[in-house]
Amino acid sequence: MTSVGRDAASACAAIRAGISRPRRVSHFQVLEPETQDTVPLTAHPLQGYTDGFVGMGRWLRLARGCLREVLETPGLPLPSDAKFWGRTALLMVIPSINDEVFELEGEDGLDGIREHCLRPLRDTLALSLPDANVWVVDQGPAGVAAAVQQASGELWRAGFKRVLVLAVDSLLEPETLQVLDEEGRLKVGDNPVGLMPGEASACFLLEQEGEARQRGAAPLALVTGVATAEERLHLYAGHVSQGAGLAACILDVLAHDPRPARFEGDVYSDLNGEEWRAREWGTALVRVGEELHAPNVHLPCVSVGDVGAASGALGVCLAVHGFVRGHSRTGQALVVSSSPWGTVGCLRLHSAGA
């Protein structure tokens, strides 16, 4: 669910084509330096879809659309199949609770999100998923890498056969925009190196390969590496990032590839126009050196703005779309993510047919 498409195929095709639909949002005003007038902020809302929804209601609205599309995948058991979905986990990736632009509603914290967002989402879609199978991952943009780590580690060991990874975020809440504006992070007339806020949700089904093939499902892509780390010199620490954590993640996933070679595939990055992110990426490239050889870098934010915690899952969907449609020159992709609080992550994907 993005501002340029409300299903995976159309959204991915639009982003690949460079389509963008920035719009003025009337609920937040910024100063125009030349005229000294206040004008509506330019952003990337899902116009006509999230209008009138706030807080968890907005998240629920975004999440329901993309999760429904996954559940309607041909060949997948019906949502009412308790045997199949009873061995499935649902991980919802949300903004970091450390982030000042994100405030938990009420006093229940992450349990409140499970109760007031995830469970209604499950019930609305009539998904036979037990309460014990639902988790919240509050790691922001790097949350999808953290969710895949959790799935391939503790959840596989606990007997789960598959995981629905669902990521959702909106930077268009009035309180969020107010904080970003006060911190000088918005792209406005006198700040060309700020971000353009967006909103999105993305979801994919991660399954053990043997389990998928046993039920006759053909994988679209294989996860061949995942890593997370911490950037000690992050934005909110008041330092200039040296890209050490991000470089470590990239080198980690490259080192564990079964076919070691210099990486020449696609890179899906959450670079968003902010200077700190550009410096982090540039210094990480220096540290990685020749391990990344002329990668084809994709920047989804050009089309949909900064979509926060949804960026990692969006990158995964874009990579898989590229594999399936034959757009990937090598059948390999990296999805790299960074948080202003220092959490970073990297996923490596291979086309199932490569």
C-alpha cells in the first residue's frame, strides 16, 4: 500500500517507472521563505485511503490492505484453516519506541498495539491465528531485518513453519510532522536536504523452504543472509555517522553467501534526502570497498517519500518483483535500512530461479 499503488504489482511497477505523486497536505503548514507565507506541506499521502484516520486506526487501515492481498495469494490455504495458520507467526514492524516522533497510545505499551491493532486486524480478516502467535517488532526501518532474524532463529526453533512479516508506518500524523519540523528534518523551502514524509505498508510471507515445497508452493525468492547492528555515532547522539554498523551488516551478509564473489546486484536503500543518511551510506561504501562492485542502487523514497518502518518490507517486495519480472540483472539484491537512533540492518535475497 503506497501513494503510487495499492497492491504489490502496481506499486512496484510504478516505483520502478519513477512515478511520483507528491501532494499538499492541508493539516500541516510550513513557512515559504520567499513570500513569508504559510503553505501546506508537500508530502506523499495515500489520498482518499487514509484520510480521516489517525494513530492506530491509520496503521490498521494501511495494514489491512496489504495483508489481505497476501492472504488472497493463489494456492495459499484459506484464512480459516486453523491447522496451517496455527503454525504461522505474525510479526508487525513499527517505529522505534525511542523515536520522539512516535508515541504509544495509552499505558499498555506494545501490548496495547497487540490488543488494539493486531488483534482487530486478525479478526477483521478472519485469520485463524492464535494470540500467542502475534508479536510487535519496534525497531523502525531496520525492523524487517530484525523480524527475519527472529523468524529464522527462535521462531523456527519454536516450531513455527512460516512467518507473516508486516511493516507499517505513517510520517503524516500531525504530532510526527511537528517533531520533524522542530528538528529541521523536513524538506521545505529553506531546507533542501530534508525528508519528504510518506506512509506505506508492506507484507510478505517467509516460509521454511522445505515446508513450502512440500505443499507445492514455488518460492519467489530466497533469503541467503540477514544482519543487524548498531551505529554508535547516530543522528540523535549528536555525531556524524561513520557507517561502521551499516558496513558491518553488509559485509556479514556477503560473507555468508554460498557463492562468494563481489556483489554486483541491486541495492534497495532507504536513503531519504537527509544529509546524515547520505554520509552514513557514503562512509559505509568506503568501508565495504570492492565487496560491493558497481551496485545498482534503487531509492524508493523518490516515488513514495520516507515511509519509515515500512521501508525494509517495501525494499523486499521491490526486490522480489524485480526477480519475478526479469528486471534484476544478477538475480541478487540487498535491502539496507538505517534508523536515526542507530539501528541498522541488511537482508540479502536471491531469485529462486537463479
